Amino acid sequence: MSEDRVSRIRSALDALDPSSLDIRDDSHKHAGHAGARDGRGHFSVRIVSARFEGLLPLKRHRLVYDMLGPLMETDIHAVAIQARTPAEAALQAEKP
């Protein structure tokens, strides 16, 4: 089930034309949590896209949530998002 959810999340975020996309299912860390009782999962998303250029972090997160749309009702209870531009990702990679 987890791989299927990750695949659906990846498909939804492909609309942002990411140069890098990492999706991690963190649901196991939330077993017994009230939000996990309905079967939806907890995920972490690291995405790099030129579509984030000129957008503040809140707007970037809103864009990701917009792409996830219906999955927030059926598959995702919570998602932690790191959304960077290619330049920000390159700068981050240069840091020791």
C-alpha cells in the first residue's frame, strides 16, 4: 500500500516538473496517532523545481498542497515539505 501511495504522490507532483523529488513514508513513526487511525499516511517530500523561483516558502507549500489535492482526503494525513529551487538545492549541496 505504501509504495502505491508514494507512486500516486509522485504522479501528482510530476506536474511541477521537478528536477529532484524524494518522497518518504513516515507513517510507521505515527502508529497509534489519532490521524493515523483513518488509514491515511504521514509523508516527507523533498522537491526541487524551477517552478518555485520567486515564490516565498508559504506559496511553494501551497503549490505542493494544490498538486496533492484529493490525495489529502484519501491517502495523506500529514506531509512535511522541503521545496527548493535548483539554485537553492545546488547551494545546499555545496555546503560541507
